[in-house]
Amino acid sequence: MTRISVVTGASGGIGRAVARKLADRGDAVALLARGEEGLDAAAEDVRRRGGTPLPIVVDVADYAAVDDAAARVEKELGPIDLWINNAFSSVFAPFIEMTMDEFKRTTEVTYLGFVHGTRAALDRMLPRDRGTIVQIGSALAYRGVPLQTAYCGAKHAIQGFHESLRAELLHERSNVRVTMVQMPAVNTPQFSWVLSRLPRKAQPVAPIYQPELAASAVLYAADHPRRREYWVGGSTAGTLLANAVVPGLLDRYLARTGYDGQQTDEPREPDQPANLWEPADGEGADRGAHGDFDDQAKARSWQLWASQHHGVLAAVGGGLVAAGAAWRFGRRA
């Protein structure tokens, strides 16, 4: 049976990579985003890879539009099995240099967009008592960094929303599952299309990972949604653990390194496109899944493999302990 999947923010970055992997396994994929050019290219990706695409132009900040999109998906493709919330926007700037309209817009897209998608999915999944919702999170859902106050605030809000909703579904003994995937820095086009007031070009903080790795983690989470969340990359695990133990030390560390670490040595182009209010693909080029940092990005993560193979690691660890005990016992005998 063909699975029906929905991906918001499907025209670029992680969403684009996720859509391709869903198509590889034969899903019908509803692609939701604002930019028609990117959506058309994403739909062609899905079609070439064996999936059935349904591109829908929608702004996730508009709940009625998101709900209408969900209704269209069910009418044209069938009951939704999987909904992946990924769409976002942001501003690279010190908080004091942002307008309140920019902060509000970032919140409406990046936080409320997830809330809107989740509600549209639940309204259809709960009566059937089945379905999975995956929230694309970030290490920044736990640890805020300078120059991204609106984005970090939105990701923190998604984290709290996810935890509350998961507890409610557990209370109701629902078979609808929700899980969250906390991402590291990923090589996506966002750094060339997010509104920026930085003097130099924005960049992800190393280590950087490729969007295909992130997409693989999302599909694994979708297929194993009983876990409340997944961490992708050693940097995510390290950041979250350090923030739990020494958050004040991280404040000071990021105050010293967070400004330079998020900028390249090249000056920002004054006419760089910004997708806060309008889609950036209107500039005439499909931006795909990758950003400008292929030469630095990693395609693998041992931490991700370990997080997905707890049983194997436990069995190996237990075997080593048993072997060690047997060896010691044999020596004493």
C-alpha cells in the first residue's frame, strides 16, 4: 500500500532531501512550500525517483491555508500517514537590530507553522487512531545562540509544544505518534536566503552535516516514532549535554565565539535575497537541498548510528561484560 506523506518546507534544504528519500521508498508525497519554482523542482525529484508528487503552494503561517492543503491531500492522494513539519524562516541579526514585525513573522512561520501543521494532521489522524507526526527540531531547541533570537525562541517553543502534546496523546492512549528530531548545523541554502544584517556572509557553526544525513534520521524517526526525540550528530549530543550541566559556561563561550563562528570571512552581498516575507526562489534559481558548504560537510555520523542501534550496543556491551567476568573467574579458578 502506498504511504501518504506530507512535508512542509519541501522546496529546499532538509525538506527537499526528505521528500527525495520518501520518493525512493515509493511514497506519495505532498510538498508544501511558498515558492513555486522550488516546489516544481521538488515535484520533479519525487516523480523521477518513483514517488507520486502533489506540490501545494502554501504559507504555513496561515492556518486556514494549511488545513485546506491537508484536505486537498486527502482528497487527491488519500488518508495522510505521515506529516513532517520542517518549514521555517529566520533573521540573522542581534535582537536589538530586528524589527518587531520581523520577530513576529519568524515566530509565525517557524513556531506556529508547526502548530498549524500538527493540528491539521491530528484532525485527520485522531479519528482513524493512526498516523505519525515528525517535528524537525534543532540543538537550538535547547541551547540558544547569539544572532538567532527569533529562531531559537521558536525552536524552544516547538520543544515545549511537542512535550505537552506527547503527554496528552499518551494520556488518551492514542495510536497517533509524535516524535522530534534535533538537528545539528546542516549544509542547506538557508544561509544564502535568510534575512541577514550581519556584515559578513552567514554560515553554519562547524561541524556541518549534509542534508541527506538529516533526511535519513527523519525517515528513521518516522518509522520508529515511539521515542520522544532523536539527536543527530555528535555536536548536538555534546551541546545538549553541556547545556544541561554548565549552561552559564556556554553563555560565556558563545558570547566570545558565536559572532565570528556564524560568519565567513566574505562580506555579505547587499542584495542577498531574503525569504522572510516572500519565497527566495523567485530570484530565478532552484536552490535544491545543498548550501554552499559541501567542502566542509559530513555525510556520516557515528552518534546517529549509535542512537538508532541501542539494542545492538547494549548486546555488545553485555557480551563484553560477560566475557570479562568469565575471564576473571577463569583466572581465579
